[in-house]
Amino acid sequence: MYVDIALWRRGPQDLPAVGILLPLTIGAYVLISVAIGEALPELRAGWAAQVLADTAFIALWYWALLALARRRERYLQTAAALFGLQCVLAAPSIVSAWLVQRFAHNPTWLAVSYVCAVLFLVWTVAAIGHVLRAALERSLTFCVILAFSQMLVEELVFLAVFTTRH
């Protein structure tokens, strides 16, 4: 089901509206995120705290967004779709990050790795926009901007909170 959401064949409305789905999906997201930290050793320092903070940030951001849009009743399915989508996109995310690290000292392959990473980021933002379009009943462009805004704000907050200062 989540693969179909990532490929735009389905949306959050196609997920069952059962209370256990969101905690199970969040649990899978956390486990996969921790596995990414284990796969990429340079991310390990503080990774567990960042995974938990990321999970809380995403959950609260989209709850607030749906509350502002007066669509709170869609939170369960929307949040489950978003976390499930991130679970599906974890494998390409790992590959993308690994390629950038692997070819850090090879300018040609590093450029190719960055292009892959940017394409993956664009797909991720568009897929999140697709989920939001179904939840908010707004244009895809508007929802892509919302998805990008969430990622940008989270990145800025995490840089401020988790960056060590020397």
C-alpha cells in the first residue's frame, strides 16, 4: 500500500482508518531510521535523539497543518501515509547517502551522486505533496511548497539544536 502511495497510485484515503496503524507505521519508521544510522557510521553520534526528534517534529507539524486547515479528522491516515512513505523511501535514501559518502573524493562520481540525491529529494517532496494534496484538497504545487517548507524548517531547527559548536 505504501509503495502505491510513493508511486502516486493511491493516497492516504486508501489506508484503513484504524487506530493501531499510525503507531505501527511510526514504529517501523523509527526502526528503519535507526538502521540507517547503523549503516552510515558517521551519522551515529546523536542519531537516536535525532530520530526521535524527527518523528515528533513530523507528527506535530502535520497535526498542526491539518488542524489549521480544519481537516483534523484526516490526521490518522495522512500521518500513517507520510510515515509509511518515508519507510518505503528509506532504501533509496540510504543508497543516495552512501553514494555521496563513497565518492566524496572523486569529483566526477560525486557529481553523479549529488544528481541522484537531488532527484531523490525531488521525488520525496513530490510524493509528500501528493499525500498532502489528498488530505488538504489543495493544488499539488501548494502542497509541494508545504512539504518543502516542513523539510526546510525541520533542517534549520535541527541544525540549531543538534549541531555541536566548537
